[in-house]
Amino acid sequence: MSVVAQRILLELWHTRRSLVFWVLFPALMLLLFGLIYADGEGTGDSFDDMAPSILIGAALFFSCLSGVITVLVGERERHTLKRVLLSSLSGRDYFMGIVAAFCVIAAGQAVIVYGIAYAFGGRYHGSLLLGTVIVILSVMAYVGVGFFFGARFAKSTEEVNGPVSAIGVPLLVLGGTFFPPDMLPSYLYKATHLNPVFHMNEALREVSAMGAGWAAVADHLLFLAVFAAASLLAGTRSYQRMMAREARL
């Protein structure tokens, strides 16, 4: 698993342009919305609120979901999946290696996002362990969904943005990434409780900005755990089907 993770991270490092945008996009979003919601007053509280949402909705979404799709499409186009089939590496190790690689990326993005927030007076108020659990569950959920779309629908690099934009952006908007979900009409607010991004954002915001404990976010954690398990299962099965198709070619 560590070999796969190292290879993915090295390949991403060699394509530094992608890494720059993965850093630049959440940084700009955090600065923009943090300053907007400050409304001319102190910026500390606004960056307290926006840092967790930007980390979950901007940084992790575009790296761990679209990043996984890009990796799978790239592996298919370079025909490196054939080498995976011929090696002693199991599909499970390959899959978990990619999960591990994107957990490392998520840790780096968390440092960047909260570093910027700290510079503007924002603080992390809750349990680091609880926050880490929420981030890991979010990464697993995004990676599972990324595997599902990447293995089933994205046949080339040009097709990557289609499923990400069509499904992902509405989930981010309705999940409270850029504005409080209580601004939504009542029927949309009720519907958004089925949105995993909503639970990711709310759980991390309550822990990070308000210092909430395990009991306060238990419902969000339960939803995320179930969704992450389901998405990883769907992603694993989609990956296995994709590898079976590659073996027949």
C-alpha cells in the first residue's frame, strides 16, 4: 500500500501545476469568503466559520474526488493498469494506497487552510482527534465516489470535469460550503440532510469553530461513516469491474 501511495504522490509532485491550483483555489476561496462574512468587523470569527467549510468543500472535494478520477483516467491512458494486473499487487492494496495518498494530501491542505485562517485571527477550538476523524471520513467518502465515477464514466481526461461538475457543485452549494444552509428554503434545507457534504461541513464546523465534542456531532459522524463505507464499497466494485475489463483487452 505504501508503495502505491508513494508513487501517486511522486507523480502528483512532478505535475506541480495541479498542486499549485489545489493550493491556490481553497486559499483564494477562504480569503474571499472570510473577508466577505467579516462584514467590516473582526475577521477572526468569520475565518473560524469558513475554514472548515472551505477545507471540506473546496480543498478536499477537488483534490480527493476529481483527483482520484484524474489518477484513474491517467493510469488507463498510460496503460499502467496493465502493469498492476501483471504485478503481485492486489487490487485492495492499490485501492487503499490511493486512499492513503489522498489522506496525506488532505493533511497538507488542512495545514494550509488553517494556517491562512490563523493569520487572520481564526482558531481551531475543538478536539484535534475528532477533527481528524471527520476529515478522514470525508476523504474516504470522496475517494470512494471518485473511484465510482472514474472507473465507470470517465474514459478520457476530457471527461473528468463532467461528472464532477454535474454532481459535485450542486452538492457543495446545498451543503453549506459557501453560505449557511439555513439560508436555503425550508424544503431544500430538509433535503440537504441527505447530502453528505452537509454533514461533513456541519460536523467539522461545530468541532472547529464551536469546540463541540463527540456527542454533539454523533449524528453527523454516523451518517458520514455509513456513507463513507457505502461509497468505498461502490468504488471498490467499480474498480474491480474496470480491472476485469482491462484484463480482457
